Amino acid sequence: MPESIEGAPVSYEKAAEELQYFWDVPFDITVQLGERRMKIRDILQLHVGSVISLSKSAGENVDILVNNRIVAFGEVMELEGSTGIRITELNVSD
């Protein structure tokens, strides 16, 4: 259970109530599909239609970051003609 500044436990209801002031604060969410290290000569040869292979295969989990911090993992899925991410695990270690 979270602790207040004084060290006494705070109820989740109270914590949620206090967080309501931050509900409309925007955060950048990034889904990291993979990475690739490339040499400059290879980057300069990229053109429309080029394919860059990534370090992750289809079906592997992707990282979900909020302000550059991993907060969850998910899998890529098709959703009504769009691409989406299904959250498979929350990262609550930090």
C-alpha cells in the first residue's frame, strides 16, 4: 500500500482521488517494435519501399514506454483495419 509523506499508509481510493488533478496531463506513449543498427552507407541507400528488418519477430512482445520508461509489454494485433497493441503484462517493478 502506498505511504503518505508522514509514512502512514494511504488507501488506494485516497491515492486515486489525489491523482485526479493529473488525469488530463498528456504523456508520450511509445511502442518499441524493435531496433536495428545500420552503417551510414546503408542508411544513405534507403528509399521509398525499402524494408528495414527489426530485432523482434512477429508474435514477440513489444515494449510500451511512457516518457521513455517501460511500463508494459504487449503484442501487435489488427483491430478493425488498424494496428493496435494488446497489453499482455504490466511492468510494476519501478
